[in-house]
Amino acid sequence: MPSPDAIDRQAPGPDKEDGVSKEKGQEASKPSPEKRFQGLKANVRAGAERVRTQFSQLRSKTPDAVLTPEADELEGLNRELTGIEKAAGFALGTEAVLVVDEPTELETGIDDQNDKDVTDQEIREDSVTANNDTSVAVEGEDSETGDARQEPTTEGPTPEQTDPASTGETKVDGEPAKTEESVQDQEKQDRVSEREVLEDDLIARFKEATGKEIDPAATYKYGILMELTKDADPSLLLEIFEPKYDALWTEKSVAHAIAINTIRQSLGKTTLDKEYVPTDAEKSMVVKLFDKFGFDLKDATNIFQAWTSYNNSELPPEENAEKRQNVVARNFWSMIDLKDRPECGQDGLKTLYDKYGIRNFARYDSSQLIDQLEGRVQTPPKVVVSATADWNGALSNAGYGGEDILGKGVTYVEAESTTDIARRLVKVSRDQGPIKEVLINAHGNSELMQFGRKNNQVLTTDQVEGSKGIPRLKDRGILDQKAGITLWSCDTGEKGGFAKVLAEATTAKVTAPDFKPKGIEKSGILKRVKFKDEQGKARAKTYQVRRRMTHKTREDKAVKAA
Amino acid sequence: MQDKSQQEKVLKDYETKSQEILRKMMMVLMRAQRKVDDSAYLKVLQKLEKQK
């Protein structure tokens, strides 16, 4: 499976500056943006093609209808890809004309103010139906539009399609019989009407409060709402949203609008200006938002700190602020998406946080976390341990990367310190038995792995060597006797480095890269875990210490043989 | 003609968004794989096949 993971998993440290200066040195010999665009485009297309080929193979094994929602979703994503290709090509001058023959859902107003023109196009769409059909989305909203596309198959026709005359109801004594389907349709239509009233009310209030002008032809209400609230002051958002707060959560796209737009202003300010202190209204909104998912103030602080650990000082300040906001937007979206699933229940998110330490919900596919919640996990367990902190977004592929390497039914945990790692692993082993494979997903270098955002939330080679607990992991039944550990972390496989020290301490087989990996995969006849380097070559270092045969064990063997 | 920094921004933007879309595509693929693999699901299908 192709990996989009191309970001360094290097822990921030002094040795990083070398890498930066090397990159700067290479800058002069860079090909032109047009050429790089063509190269990138070809790579992306090849990746998309591989996904489509694999999907076609899957589809050929099942009856057509089974994978129809996924086929629709892939088609929508493909359209989205074509849209951004066209727009980028046009902006770079490689495409002469930008033909927008369908909504290109490039962006949305949540995260990229430079795409305002496209947002406007989106808002000018003629009807909500048109948007549903063609998957117009805000970044992070795509799953929602995916759901919208699936609605007709799962919940009956959309209100626009609902026509009493065509529903095939049987009439008894001149009265149309209320079939289950028609009741559901009616309920759905009521819900849509309620939502529309709510949206209209909010739009009117925001128009009045902000004085913003919206194209009179625009009818896509969610888009209008996003546009109106985009730069609004959090206190104003709080004031207008608060009285309708509970009602708003019945519609997840509206919930998303509140979540994103109420915190992005504040977050942007704190990222760009270290002196900026969030106002009480801003703090209050964040707390209120987390409360909706069952988290108290302490949980909310921990989770929010994990999200905002994204802080890439290598980027220009505005880009860094924008990406930081995106991380928060994606995580909020994932929480909303999870909460919206009936299997998740009232306490699902809280359970994932309390039991497994999950804070970065966007790192995983919702269905992976649902599987975990419902106990559909492998026994003996295979665990992905991810650091809570991620300064550059390199750890965001824990979900699919973990499943790709360890298979279905992986148990995902997140940890911010060494004690946290121990606690999580002990808990998993108690519930599911000794752990067979561990994939540790964190930033690191040859000397350490970083888990939390504080400087002391690291696991160093000295700590591993001096630890009394780590050598006993197998004896205590936390790790399986044949356990394997993979370190998905920069440079940890260097000679004499972290992986070797860990292999000696645990006597487990430890695989790690001795470079900065750009992806992870299983390759070769033996399907061994390898990491992709910058040239796309897969390699890895594996360390395993065989226990030296002592005099006693030699004697025991001789007795056994006799 | 745009200046270099604008072009760089467009490029960077394209890279980020396209990687995000690829990531989503892979998630969909994984979901499809899971659906196909799900034995319970296949059993239901077999049952339906028999009924036909």
C-alpha cells in the first residue's frame, strides 16, 4: 500500500540543524515549480491508481452492491483530486483554463483563507442536493459528505426525493398505510426542516452581527454558515451559538462549524503571538465543546495539549498557525464522527481516552476505534503505541500504518511518558494476554524517543539500560516470549543506538530505521517490516540478542539430551 | 506571472491536500478490505445466495 507519510519523525534536537542546512543547500538546484508539480502530480496519480486497482480487485470478489458506498466515496475523492490538480495547474500556469464543471471542494474556509475564491464558488452552488451529489467538502468534513452520499442507501430517499406517490404505499379504506419506511422518511424530513430553521436563524444573526455580505444566490447553508463564522470573534460565536447549543449538535456538520470556528481564531492568535492569553470566552467555549464529548476540564486540557503539540518552527509562522488549526479541526471532526456512530455510545470517546490514552482521534479511522471499543481485537494482542505529542504531523498515519503492518484488529494506545507506556501495556496484557507485537510510533533519534511535549517526557537509552522493569517485561507476561518490537521513529536503528539497547534490555527482536523514514511497509518474501528512505528504497535494521548460554543451562540441556 | 514564493505556496498546498486525499483513499480501501474480510458478513451473503 502506498504511504503518504513523508514527514520526518525526528525528535527536535541539536542534530536537526544539520538536516535543515543540507536542505537549504539543495534549494539552489531545485527544479522549477512547474516541473516539481508535474512530478508530484504523477506520484499522486500513481498512488491513487494503485488504490483504485486494489479496490477493483476487492470489488471483483464481492457482489456489486456490497462495496458501492466505498466506490462512491473513492469516486468523490478522485473528483476532489482532479479539482485540486486543475486549480494548482492553473495557478502555476501549466493549465491554460480553470474549468470548474463541478464543485471542486478544494477548501472551505476552515483552513485556507487563500482559497477564498473557491469557497465562494462552493457557496454559490445552486442547491444542497447538488452539493451532496458531488461531494463538496470542507477539509475534515469529507466523511460527512461521504455519509451524505450513503444516506439514500441506508436511510431511504432524501427529502428532495421523497414523493408520497412513488413510495408504493398500500391503501386501506382510502387511507394510505403508514409503512415503516414512510414514517422514517417523515421523521427525516422533520429533522431536515428543524435544521433548516435553525440554520436560517443562525445565518440571520451572524449576518446582523458581522455585517458580512453573502451572495444572494447562495443556498448551501452550511457553506454560508462557515463563511460567516470564519473570522468571527469567539465571544460573538459563543454569544450566538450558546442559546442553541444543544439543538446544534443534532446535525454534525453544524456542530463542526461551531467547533472549528470558535477555536481557530484563538488558536491562531496563540500560535502567532506567544504573549497572547486566550480570553475567558475562548476558554469557556473549548471547555463546553469537550464537555459535549464527556470530557471534564482536566481531560480537555490534556487532549487539547496533545493536539496543539503541533508546532513546526521550520515553517513560516502563518503556515505553522494554519496547520496547527488544521490538526485541531481534523481531531474535532473525528470526535464528532465517532460520537455520531451508534456503536460508540455515550461514553465511547471517554473510554478510549481513559483506557487507551487516545487523544489524537484523527490518527485513526473511526471504524478502527469502534472495533477496539467493541473488543474486536487480535489475541494475542498486537499494539501500536503512539506518542501523544507530534510537532510536525509525522505521526498522523498511526491508524492505517499500524493496520498495514500488524493486520486487522490492532489495539491502539497513546502515551505521553514512560510510566504512561508501561501502564498502557500492562493494561492491554492483562485484558488480552501477553503482547505479541508492538509498533512504537514516535519522534526520536539514536539516543531517545519522545512521547510527550515536555522535554523530560522522553525515553532515553540511559533510562532503558538503568530500568528494572524493562528486562522483566517478558517474565511478567506483559510481552510474549517471542515478541517483536518495531520502532517507527527516526534514526533509532543506528549502530549502538536506541534499538540495540532496547533489544538487549528486553531480549525481543527490535526493528528500526537507521535513517529518517518516509514510510513503512512489509516487503520481501518473508514480509519483513521495512522503512522507506528518501529514494523509496525499503530497508531496516534488526537487533536481537540471544541470551548467552550459561553453565547451568548447558548442564540442563545435557541432562535433557541424556 | 506569479512570484516564486506564491508558486511555492501553491505547490506546497497541492502537496498537502493531495497527500490528505490519498490518505483518505487508503482509509476507504482499508474499510472495503475489512468489509470483504468480515466472515459474518460473508456468511450473510452466502445465506442470501442460497435463498436465491
